[in-house]
Amino acid sequence: MGLLLEFLPIVAFFVALKLSDVYVATVVAVVATIGAAIHQRVTRGKVETMTLVSCGLMVFFGGLTIALQDEVFVKWKPTVLQVLLAIVFFASRFVGEKPVAQRLLSKAFEAERKVWLRVNDGLTLFFLFVGALNLWVAYSFSTDTWATFKLFGLIGLNVVAIVVASLYLNKHGKRVEPVAGA
């Protein structure tokens, strides 16, 4: 259910764009993003940092898109989010005991620090690549094509990145067996 709520604003944007225009779709995405954050707060008692950041970016860039009647701003939002993720992943090499990749995946895998750093660095480069790819699609193709890429391409690429990271960790680390009854 939580994962579905994370993708709801993207799907809502896509559907609204197909039924109307980019400005209506942007309003729908802003409302859906705020709604997902509120739902998370009500059901979990807190809003995850990633949800807050994504919501803030959607409100900011969506607001600019609507206020200035320029769709370029909403197209920049995924790139800004990806670059912020790259910065956080890169900085985690030097700040804290564990890189972000390890913090996120250590419940499923055990590995040496050098393996975690490789996964973290790979994800950092992945986020930069995806951010650049989003801009290329946004500026090279129609808004409809960009929205389709955003829904299917970006989500698909993120799934591939997690699969590749998991395969790498499975090969160079050790899978953690879940505790019975946990």
C-alpha cells in the first residue's frame, strides 16, 4: 500500500495529462503528492524524509509551472530530485558510519564496507544519469512522451537499479535470512 501511494502522484499526473493538459495534470499531481504525505502522516504517525522532499519539490516546481504557465518547471522536478539523491548518496561516503545504500539495504544483505561503497557509488552515478536522461527526454520530446517516460521509464530504471544492486550484493556479500516471526 505504501509503495502504491508513492507512485500515485505520478500515475495521477499521467492520467490527468491524457484527459486534459499539463497544467491540470500538475495541479492533480500537487494535490496527490500532498494527499500521499498526509495519508502517510495519519497512518504511520510520521512522514518519511523522502516523501517530504518529493512533496516540497512538487509543490515548488508545480507551483512555478502553474503560476508562470510554463511546463518546463514540472519537467525539472524529477531531475532535481535525482541530483539531490546523488548528493546525499555521495556525501554519505564521508558522513556517518554507513553509506545510504547500506542503511537502506542492510536488512537484506551483509557486506564489507568496500562493497557497500561500490553499491553506493553505483547508485550515485545512476541518479546522475537518470537526472540527465530526464532532461534529455523533457527537451527532446513532447510533453506526452516525457510523461510516459516519467511513468514507465523512470520507474522501470529504478527497479533495474535495485535489481542490479541486489545482484551485486548477493554476489559480493551475503543475503540476510529473515528471522521467523519477525
